Amino acid sequence: MSQDIITMAHLSKKKNNLLLNTILFPKTLLLCFIALLPFSILAQSSQEMLEEYTQKYPDSKYIILDKSKNISIDLVDGEIKITESNTEEKFYLNNDFGLAMTDKVYFSSFSEIEEIEAISYAPKKKGFKAQKVEDFKIEDEFSSGIFHDDLKSINFRYPTLQKGSKSSLEYTETTKESRFLGGFYLIEPAPIVKQEYTIEVHPDIEIDFAEFNTENLDFDFQKTKKGNKTLYTWTMNDMSKFDIVDNAPPAKYFIPHIIPRITRYKVDGKKHNLLSNSDDLFNWYQSITQNVNKEADDAALQQLADEITQGATNDLEKVKKIFYWTQNNIKYIAFEEGMNGFVPRNTDQVVNQKYGDCKDMSTCIFTLLEYAGVPASVCWIGTDEIPYTHDEMPTPAIHNHMIAAYKSGDQYYFLDATSEYTPFGMPSSFIQGQEAMIKTGDDAYEIVMVPVVEAEKNKTTDHSTLKIVEDQLIGTSKKVLDGYLKTNLNYRIYDLNEKEEKFRFFSKYLSKGSNKFILEEYDIQNAFDKDKTTEVNYTFNIDDYLYRNENEIFVNLSFREWYKGDKIKDDRDIPIRYKFKQSYNIINELEIPEGYTAEYLPEDLVIEKPWMTFISKYEVKDNKVIHIEEVKENYVQLDKTQFKAFNEALEAIYEATSQTIILKKK
């Protein structure tokens, strides 16, 4: 990049922040840049644009006039060179555009922003007045659960934005690692008037690309020639925005997008594979991790493995001991910069410093098992943030996590020590249903789907015995939790140190019936014992919960408002996603007061669907009214085709759980 084109960025320290001070085009280039803006920006007045786009997009705060990305994949002196040019222009329909005033451009050690220009355009009677962004600030970005992340961003704020203003952003990015090609999203949180995505490829480079969630879109795709290069172009106009909704899956599950990858390239007549399939991806992982533990302290690791596995009578017991030791003794801390985000540290270093990230912890488990004489594996995997399979996307983009694995017979045990309270034998909740690339040898691997844990293993049982004392409902209960429900409780209480803090928490956590629920006493057992269910025994009272007249008492024994607020709106298209399947068994036994009899019990309800079971049953036994609710949520994700049936089930549940029993004087 020559200095007569752009003033070089320089960094200075100000108020403890790194500032990217005044990255500017010279005045002559700025004039050329304005002259090249799309015709719509210069031909229409602000008022004309407001009238047109407010009518067309009445629910939007701003629109994207033009979005384009052009990727050049070239071959220079036998090396792949990737340059990406990005443009985005917005128009603001009202003064309530909030965060749209600020913007950011991301980069990492694998990419570099070479040129950046941001301008806001204030409306005038004729045309617009341009004002350049003067200050750019570099900040670190932190992403939880990502094992190759040294992400940074250039942050800035558009000046003088108002209703009828426009903004433009242009920047050029070079990608230093050719396996890390980014993608292009065809839908944004604002309507898009015009967009274009172009990939220009050198004749000695082969690419492939995957389109996701584009089945129902009407876009134009062209493959053409530009000199000796191949040009791939996607264009699409007038795209509606997507809205952020509750319980939505990560955007990659439903937003249309395109991801390219370089499969092969040719130098001096010889072909080289880059990412043609999963073999290439595995071979790359092998090449960058082959020296891990080459200089580790063998004697110290052998001694540690022997100490941890002392008393174990078989391999499975050794695996369990080493897994729990790593969970309990190695603190998860992410340190990611450049290739350090991919290459694990030596296990003796991790053991000595008592902390590491996911790849360090997985390698620690694998290595200690190796010293214990137990064959194990390391695995590359994507968390539930990533929806791709290895066939669709054999690139590093499919993996953001590392774990270990042990195979016993036909069963794999997936060992993720970053999930601190997950019991042995269960995968961490965020890798369920994901494909793992399991290293089975120096030159061998296996792709295995991590199973989704059955709803019955993530279970809550709550058994209450109740009696009526004047106008109060008095209860004694035992709540038992297992699986991810137990794990979630542990995460919520582990740092509650004061007795008062825990009591306040459990007063809400155990609440039932109404906001007049009063927790009197509670006792928790086996909270952090990973191999036992957690039990909470508690007593409570609920004031003014029942209704009396002269001869009758009315009581609703369905204490939980099942699925309140969960009815799906008719216009929702985005799937509903939860972290795991779960089930409940709720038993409430009400002692019938002396002199009364059960006059009316609500009708039973049985709903049995592949994705849900809901059973509500009543009976009178031993002078008690017994109400049982059995619920199984047998889904992680609900798609639009299931929404109607789900809403119908909810209507029946609302009706059934609003019913009361009637006790009548004899």
C-alpha cells in the first residue's frame, strides 16, 4: 500500500486506550470517492428518499442502501493472496437509530485492515454535506467458548447523524491465512436495497462454496470470466430485515449466507490441496500440533498419572479419575493469539500453572491417560453456535472448541473439562448434536456425532405434601435434580457465599403457586457431587392462595404456570431453540380437611407428541387429592412446521392448569 494513496495509520496511547488516529484519504482521493458513489446517493434529495423509503419500510429505523463485498483470490510468486473490499451505505429514516451511530470493523492476527474510510452525510436543501470520521479506536473483542480468538475491532462513531442522513463505510482487508475465508450474509437487522457479493479467482486456484438457508430466496448468481480469472457474483435487491426474537438459535442456523473455501491451487504445474475435504483439514491440524509435548517432563507426568489413577481397577475408572482431576484442578482461562489459538501448550506446563484453555485441557486429559496406559483421543468440535457438518464445511470455521474422547466398545465418552460441573458420562450441553473430528491415530481420524442427551436424564422431580391451615397452604417438599438441570443449579449457586444470599436465591428458585410463597426452611444435599442427584428439602407456606365460601374450598394444585408467555406468534419464521431436552415429574398431595370431601376434580389431560409429552392426572387416595404432572420436552429446536401444533398443545395446557379442585363440607 503506497503512502501517496493513504496516510499510514499510527497508534498512540490516550486515556489507556489505543487509538487509531485519523486514517484518512487525501483530499483528491476523497473527491474521487464521492464522485464514485452510487447514483441514488447523489440524484435524490434527503426528503425524496425519506418519502420513498419510509413508505416502503415503515417499521425500520434505517436501511442499507448498498452492501457489497469483493474478494480477490490471487496467486503471487506461488503464494495465495486474498484481498477483500467492503462497502456499506446506510440511510436513516428517523432519529431513533441508537447503536447505528456506532460501527466497528473486525480483524485479528490472521487479517489486516489496510484502508478504512467512514463518512456521514447530513441533509441539506440540495444534496448532502459530507463529514469524515476523524477518530478510530482499536479494542479487544472477547468471545466465550472460542479456542482460536484474538479478535480485535476498529471502533468509530458517525458524526452529525439525524433523520434523513446517510453514512458510508469502505475498507480493504487482507487475509493472511488462506484457510480463513469469511462469508457473506444476505440478510441484516435492517432492510437492504441493493447488495452484491463477488469472488474473483486466479486460474490456478480452485474454490468451492456452500450456500446456507437460501432455498426460498430469489437471488441472481453468475459465473463469468474476467480476463483469465473466474468471477462468481451473487446479487440480490430489496431484502427485508430480520428481527431479533426470544429463544432464537444462533444466526447461522437461519440467516441466508454464503461461505467460500479454497480447495486446491497449482504452482509450477503441481497441484496442492488446501481444503478440498476433511482429510485436508485434519492434516493441517496434525501439522500444527505435531510438536506438542515433545519436550514435556515425562517423569513428572508419569508420577501424576499414577497418583490420580491409584486404586482404579479398570480403564473406565482411570478415565473418570483423570477427567474429574482436570475439571477440579485446571482452571479454564482462554489465551488466544495467532496460532496459539490452535496449538495446545505442553501438558506439564498446564499442570504446573493450573490453568489453560479448552485445547490445553483436552490435551491434558489425553496425555495423562496416555501415561496411565489408556488409549484416548483429542477432538476438534464446534459448539452449538455452529450448524455446519464436515461435508458441508471442511474448514476451521466448523470448529471453535477442543475436547478429549475415550472409546469403550462401541461407545464414546466425550470429555470436556471446561464444563466444570458436568458429570462423567455426559457431554457438555453445548456440544450435543455436533460432529466431532476425533483423532484416532497419527494419520487417522473419525467423524462422530455427539449424542443429544435424553430428556429423562435431565429431570426434575418435585414431591409436595400439603395441608390447609385456615387460609394458608402449608407444604413440605423434596425437589430432586439430575443431568444438566443439576449442572445449571450448581453454576447459579457456586459463588453465593453468604447464607442470606443463598436463602434469597432459593426463595425464588423454589417458589410456587403465587407471589405470596414464603420459603420457611431448606436443606440442600449433594449439590456438587457429580455422581449423585441433588436433593433440596424445604418447607413453605402460601397465603391467600385458596378461595373459600360457606361450604366450599377451591384450590389450584397446578402450581407452575406452564409455558406462560411461550405461545408462538403467527408471523414467526425463526426456529425456537433451547440448550437441552428436559423432563419434570411434579406430585402434589393435598390432605382433605376434616369434615370435607372432594366434590370436583378437573379432567385429566394427556398430550403425547414426538416432541412433547404433557400429562395432568388427579385422584383421591387415603383422604388426599393427588395431582401428578408429567412433562417431557423432547426437543432442542422447534421449526416453523411444528409451531401450529405447539400452540394448540399450549392452549390445552393453559385450560387444564387453570382448573381448581373443589372441596365441599360433608
